[in-house]
Amino acid sequence: MNINATLLGQMLVFGILIWFSWKFIWPPLTKAIEDRQKKIAEGLAAAERGQTELQSAHGEAQGIITAAREQAKKIVDQAHKREVEIVDEARSTAMEEGKRIVDSSRQDAAQEKSRARDELRKDVASLAVAGASRLLQREIDPKAHADLIEQLAREIEGAKA
């Protein structure tokens, strides 16, 4: 056997194998590789979109949290203002009530003073009549003298004022 013929036969079989692979094996293999590359590219693109959406959602969440904090702060400030208003209203109401009680007490004291003065006047008048009656040792009309003493007391009180 000739080595050249063997080598030529092997080259021919190898050529047929290359042609057969090129014609029937290579196109499906290339198509499978391209499909796989497309899937990988789509997966990477989807992952990238998901990442940007995640960042966008994170930014939106931060905005919502910031808005909620601001709203909560406003609510707390309003509650504090309302608290101050309620305390001021209670304080002013208490002061007004205190003034009313003091005025009422002053009026009561003035009435009590007037009543005591009237009683004292009557007692003084009775004592004056009794004293004058004993001095004169005769009976004196207490009603007539009481009116006279009452008139005298009014004149004295008018002179003091």
C-alpha cells in the first residue's frame, strides 16, 4: 500500500467530514449558540431594566417617606399649637373665673360689711336709746328715736364719704 494513497483517502474522508459538518451539523449548532446568546442578552437587559426600576422605586420610596415625615411633622406641629391654644384658653378661662370669684367675694364682703354696719347701727341706736332712757329715767319712744338716730347715722356716713 501506498502511503500517498492512504493519505489521499484520509484527506478525502476528512474533507467529506468537514463538508458534512459544515452542511448539516454547523447550522443547527450556530443557531443554538445564537439563540443562547439572545437569551443571555435578553436576561442581562431584563436584569438591567430591573435594576433601574429598583433604583427608581427606591427613589420613589424615599420621596414618599420624606413626604410622610414632613406630613407627620406638620401634624405634630399642629397638635403642639392646638395644645398651646388649649392651655391658653384654659388659663384665660381660669383667670376669668378667678376674677369672677374675687368680684363675687368682694360683693359678698361688701354686703356683709353693709349688713354688719346696719346691725351695728341698730345696736348703737338701741344702746343710745337705753342709755338716754336711763339718764332721763323716763320712758322714751324707741321708734321715734331710732328714726332720729338712723337719720343722724346717714348724715355722719354722708360726711365721711
